[in-house]
Amino acid sequence: MDDREIIKLYNCRSEDALLETEKKYGKLVSFIIGRLIKNQLDVEECTNDTYLGV
């Protein structure tokens, strides 16, 4: 799914928006946070906070 379609899902307040975002960017977000924070539980919490901010 491309970014425009994901944005449309967010605009429609679809729960699928977060799922599609995680599918597309989940590994990248976790990788970046993991490079900054070494504790896996903290990485998961920061990743969830990132999605919440979106």
C-alpha cells in the first residue's frame, strides 16, 4: 500500500491505517529506535509511542 492510501485511511479514521503503517514502516521504525535504545522492552514502548503520535 502506498503512502497516499495510508493517509486516506487515517483521514477516514480507519483502524487499518495503523496496521498498514506498521506493515510498511514497522521494521524501519524498530531498527532506528533500536540503534538509539538497546533495551528491547524500551524499543517496543518507544515504537508504540511513535505510532500513537501518528
